[in-house]
Amino acid sequence: MTDELPDLRASDADRERVAEILREALAEGRLEMAEFDERLTAAYQARTVGALKPLVADLPQPHDDRTATRAATSGALSWRERIGGEPSSRGAFAFWSGFSRKGRWTVPRVFTAGVFQGGGEIDLRDACFEAGEVTVRCFALMGGIDVVVPPGVEVQVTGWGFMGGFDNGDGEPGDPGAPRVKITGFAMMAGVGVRRKMSKREKERLKLERERRAESALPREPGRREVPDRLRKELD
């Protein structure tokens, strides 16, 4: 008679935890793309917890089970890694023209934007933040400002308008450790839009990942990689 316990069957949550560790290892340069793809496929095909363990035995382990949410909304960086640092821009103004702040940049504690008969874009999807709470002040006259935030960030909108207005926040709670963005200011014959949107890079990564999961779960001819039509329509 043996004292060893039988290997537990792996749940979907177990597979997702391992998959997220692999994603972070890829983002940090610990895994090459080919090895990441091989381990990720093995993770989604694993039937037991014992089969999952070797896939991440040589990689740093997360502190909690919310890593998947953080990584999916942060563009390969955790929220902790995205908070702190020197601001790269403290404001922007457009007069009969436009401005854009997007990509990798650091949002200050207070960012002030103004437009007069023009437009502005403040994209926070790939941004870092000087502090855990930042304020974006928007002043628009006969123009518009568009603020784009990633999933997981808490948004509070308190701006007001005259013959114009601000979009209301969607009330979505923030992820643990994620920054809070306060949007305030004034709009006259103008509008300030607030949208929650995932970055293009994250959409592509998640689409590829779902395709791999679909392929590993469905029977197919040897050597043929195919995605069902219904799944392809959902991801496109």
C-alpha cells in the first residue's frame, strides 16, 4: 500500500493560472516564443495538476490568482510595474488642430488637456502612472477630447458641460492594485468621451490564445490547424 496521493485532475482555473505564468515569462524574456507556444499547448491539454507543474517549475510564481486579469489589461506589465516613475508629459493643448498622447508614456498625478476648435486623444491603454490615483483635467471649447482607458482601471467622471458634456463612467470596479483615473473639467459646445478598450496587441494575443485552445479541444486531421467558423466570427 502506498502513501502517495493520486494526482488530482486539473481544472480550467488550474490551466489558466499556468497559462498566465507562461505569458508573464514570455513578456519578461524568460521564454522564447517557440518554447512559450509549446508549453502553452501542453498546459491546455494537461489532464492533471501533476502534468502542469513541470511547465512552470523553472519560472517565478504569482502571488495571487488575479494575475490573468492584470496581464490581460496591462500590455505585458503588471499593475505594480506600471505605477511609479517620472511623468513624460504633464499637459497638451490644441488650437485649430489636434494632439495625441498614446503608447508607452507615464501619466502624471495631474494631466491637463485643452482644445479650442480642435481635438485631442488621451490613450492610457499602454501607459504607466506616476501614482495609484491620477487626475485628467479636460477643457474643451467647440472641440472634443477622447480618453481611452484599459479594462481593469477604475474611472470616475466629474466633469460638466454647457451645450456639451462628458461621458459618464461605466461604474466598472478596478482590479486589485490597478490605478484610479479621475476625469474632470469643463466642455462648452464640445464633448469629452470616455471609452474602455483593450489594446490591439492584447486583442491579437488573446485571439491567438483562444485559437490554440479551440484547436487543442477539437479533433482535427494530423498536421492541420483549423479554427471553427463560429469561433472565427466571434474573434474577428
